Amino acid sequence: MGKLGKKARKFAKKNLQSVLKDRRKKKALFKKRYSSKNGKSIVEDKAKLIHDSNGRNTEVEAFDDSPLDAPFVENESDVVADSSDSDGYLSEDISREDETGSEPGKFLEGDRCTSELMAQNIKIQEDLAVQKKKLERLKRKDPSFSKFLERYKEDIEALQNGDVSSDEDETSNRGRDSVTEDNQDKNTGKVLTVSAISSWCRLVKEEQKKEAFVCVLNAYRAACRYGAESVGLRFQNAETFCSLVMSVLSEADNIFRGLLGLSSSSYKKEAILKLKDTPQWVNVKPLVKSYLRSTLSLLDQVTDSDILAFALTRFRASLPFFAAFPYLLQRLIKTTVHLWATGGGMLASASFCIVRNVASLFSTDCFDNCLAKAFVAYLAQSRAREIVNNKHLQFLRNSLADLCSLDVQKSLPKATASVRQLSKILQWGLRTKKKEALKRICSWEYANCINLWVGFIAANIQDYDLQPLFFTMVQLINGVVGLFPGPRYFPLRLNCIQWLNDLSNSTGVFIPIASFVLDVLEYKIVREGGKPGPALSFQSVVKLPKNCLKSQMFQDECITSAIEQLSSHFLQWSYHISFPELATVPLIRLKKFYETKTKESLHRAIKHLIEQVEKNVDFVKRRRGEVAFSPNDHQSVEAFLQFEKSSLSSPFTQYYRSVLEKAALKGSHKNEKISLPRREKSKRKRVQPVENAANGGLINGSGHKDLDAVNGTKERVKRRALEA
């Protein structure tokens, strides 16, 4: 039977019964609406129909585009509400407090009433939220009702504020006002001076007067909320404000420990938990709670980085007291993680010290919460088309990897889930090649997530079994390299090469990356002597604009970066017995590329690299000819040139030092990760939680206190407060 013509096919498609029947079936399925009881949706019916009709697997096309921080968001808990109605103000009538504190039954009864009131308040809030939604819906449906509300808005506000009241209400309000004035007459309108604060501090230090300490804490509470809300106390000048804040932050922790009988070196939460049922803790608890709440308010209000850094440094000593206040602990985590992610310099370091100590001091849930909030904040800082402060982002990455390394067994499931999410997104992009998939993979958020887990693996693979995660990460990075071969993606490609270099260097596993580097090196886009073009920085972008591809600056940057990465790869294996075979093919391609270059600077750099690789090949061959063991003797092969490696005496090591110096001069030091090989492999020494945090010193990378930094911060805090 011959092939039907165009008109015949059109007629058959329009009128044949089978076609019409199939069309009616599809139309009915697409229009059918299921109720919420059977749990089916129209989208699921469409996917099932397409799968049944053409026999293709649509799992990738129906990929759930969940965010990268999804494995961590589920464990990120919000700040727990304070179970107390107190705002942190301390009553100065100590005798009444002592009488109340001597009757524990009243405390229990008060707590029970407080919990019942909290339940009633929650129910009232829920009812108000429902009524508010109904009101908003009515305003949208009836514009005249909205105009009515706007017309009588002032009267409604007056009713809410109690301005319009009856005579009886005025009488009752007058009675309440008189009682309030009697209670707050001591503090309303009081002006604090430096001499008053000094006298209070002297009474507290020398005579341990609790009344004076209560006055100091109330004044400190007013200072921490100054400008945010109306307070009864006023300060004579900026010097008074500064003196009060500095005195409380410096001495409060020591005073609390003296009242509770704790040593200044005690930094364990168990010491606080043991005192929770004692009368001694009942008397001190309101003071500790007022101090913690006021300091948290200070951290939320102050914007000066030096003042925040000093407050956080001193606040670290009081972390064990948070064991008695879980709701304040959650608030502390939220505040410090925000300052760590958005701050810089000493502020970010001091914030991370608190986050790290909280994660190590408290329970598993607290560690998970710290890790979840820190990871979400890190990805939030990575959502940018161009990285402005790469140094700060590198600090966030290193500190977050260090936080994960505190408890690798708890962090490993989260890391595995995150890498699995990255793999799903990559598989989605490889199969569909959709624009949204490629855009999501070629982003700083995706790249920084990979970089984080590469650092985590490199730091812990010598001490823990991370081999499955390591091989998954290598496959993931290779997939990203293969997905973006074009020149616009060279920054992302070079980052992938750097990650593979880091993984290979930390594990001692050979990863073939020379072909990836040489592909970048041999890609010719512009003729020699083209336009210089704008200055480029491969560290700040993952995808280059099209107008940069025809510039000579782009090609110079590609060649320089490729030489750095290839040198780093050769350096790792420069002492291995198989280095001559490893360098054979790269040398052939380098010599071929060298013949095509005419620019003097690039010509000289490539020639120098070839000469140094050949020298190292001759060095290894000469030493290899002196040995008497066979290649099957793996133990002897591993011990080959270990003495030379420990002394870093190969020819290629000296050449690589010059590469590092040039990279540092031009600012292309790749995230500070290019380094010389380690002299010996040893178990990683883990930094334990700081025991002497009560002294308030910042802890640097070696575990010592940076006292100069603390003293300098104090002076800057005083100077800025006086200037204000």
C-alpha cells in the first residue's frame, strides 16, 4: 500500500473513529477533577497518561525542585517562646523576694497558673488570627466595607487604646495608675551618673550587696533596650552608658559564679543543672535570667561591629547558664548565626566561637539546630550572581566545615542527604538539559555547597570512613565538568578541577584531571594580539559574559589558571614512582600547545613548566633505576622517595613555590587552597571545647587566646561610645 498524501493524512486524523476515540479519552482524563479524599491531582494524571501512552519514564521530567537546604530545614527549630511573662525587670524589694523564695509551693502554684495562662493566650491568639483572616477576606470582597473601616479608623484606634471610656473605667484606671506610679516611682525619670554606677559596682565587688547588684542589672536592662522601647531610666551622657555596659559585661559572670559557689574555670552545663533544685539557685535565677535577656537584646539592637565583638567575647563565659533557659538558648543560636553570616572580621569569629561552643556543650538537638541554621545562612550568603567578598565566604565555608567536624557521626547523614540532593539535580540536568536545571547547577549556591562538602571530606577522611561519600562526590564533580564544556563556564570548570585536586591530595587516591586542565589550556578563542578587554576574576563568577570571550585578558587568565592547577596536580605525584608515565601524555600536549603560542609571557611560562616536569621525570627515573624491588612489592613502592618528600627536595617543589608567589602577587590564589604537600600523614588533632572561656579571650586557630585583640576591642568600644 502506498504512502498517503498530505490531504489524506489530514482527513484521516480529523475523521477516523480511532483518532476521535483516543482524543475523547485524553480530553476526559485531562478535565477530570478528583476530590481531596482520594489524594490524586491533575498533574499526576497527566504524567501517568504520558507514561502509558508513549512508554517513556517521566521521573526526571517530574523532578521535585526542592531547595538545596531541604535536608537541614526540617531540623531547624524556631525560637521557643519564653514561658515567663517577665520582661527582665527585677524588683528591688529583696525582702519580698526572699519571703517568696522560702515557699517553694507558691513557685509550683505560680508555674501551674502561668502554664494555664499560656494555653489560654495561645487559644486567644489562634481565634484572633482566624477572625483577622475573615476580616481580610471581607475587605477584599466588599470595597465599601473597606472604605467604612478607613473612615472610622481613628475611632477604632481610640477604642483599642482606651482613650474613649466610661466614668467607671476612668475611676478604675485612675486607681491602677496610682498603684503603678507607686511601684515605678523609684525608676521613672531617674538620671544615672557615672558616680552612681561606680558606687553600685563597688558595693557589689567589695560587700556583695545584692540590692546594689539588682540596681545595676535594672540599669543594664534599660541600657540594652535604650532607643528600642521606652524605659524609665535615663543616662547622663555617653560615658555613663559605656561605663555601665562595660562593667556588667566584664564582671557579671564572675559575680554569678561567686553567688553560686562555682569556680571561674568551670565550663560545664552539668554544674548549673545540679544547682537547679537548690534554694541558692532560686535566689540567683532571676538575676541570671535578666542578664542573659538584656545581653541578647543588646546583640539585637547594636550595629557597631566592635561593640558586638566585645559583647560576644565576654558573653561566651556565661554559656553554661543557658542550660537552665532553653528558650533563651534558641534565641542565642539564631542571633549568633546571623551575626556570623552577615558580619566580618572579629565579629564573625566571635560569633562562630559561641556557635561552636554551644554545639559542643549542649545536647544533640542543639548541635543539629546549630548546624541547620548555619547551613541555611551559608547558602543564603551564596545566592548571588557575583561574589563580592570571597574571603568572607571562604571563612564561612571553613568554619561550617569545622562545625560539622565536631561530630562527624551526626553530620555524615546530613552531608549524605545534601550530596544526594546535588546528584539528583545534576541527573535532572544531564537528562533533560532544561534551562532551569542548567541555571541551577551553574550557580554559586550549587558550587559552594559542593565546596563545603569537599572541605568536610578532606578534613575528616583520614579519621573516619567517608569513602562512599568521597566516591559519590568525585562522580558528581566529573558530571558537572562534562555538563558545561563551553568557554563561558571555564571559571566553574577550574573550580571543579580545584575540588578534585583537594580530594586527591587529602585521600592519596589518584584522580585523572590533567585532561580537564589541558582542554582549558588548548581552547583557542581569539587570535594573538587581540583587544586587552576588561579585567577578569574567575573567583567571583561561575559563568562569564559573552563580551569577555574575545578579549586577550580572558585567554591569559585561562592559561595562567590552567598552569596553576596542572602544577598542583603534578606536585602531588612528583614523588611517586609512576610519575614518568603519568606525565607522558600531558608533556606531549603541552609541547604541541607551546608551538602554537607566540606571546612572549605565555610562551615563557609554558616552556618553564615543560622544563620543570621533564627535570622531575629524569629525577624519578634516576632514583627508580637504583632500587632493587619489583613493582609487585607494594610496601616498597609506597615508601619510594619518602625521605625526599619529607624534606621537599624535588626539583618540581622549588618550581611550585614560584607559582605560589606569582599567584599571591596577582591575587589569583585559589581560595587559599594551593599548598605544598604534607610532610607526613598523621591523625587529625581535634580542638576540644575551650575550658578557660570564662576569661573572655578570643580563641585563634592554634587554640590560644588573642588577648591583644580583646584589649584592642575594649579600647575601640570605649572610644566609639564616647564619640556617640
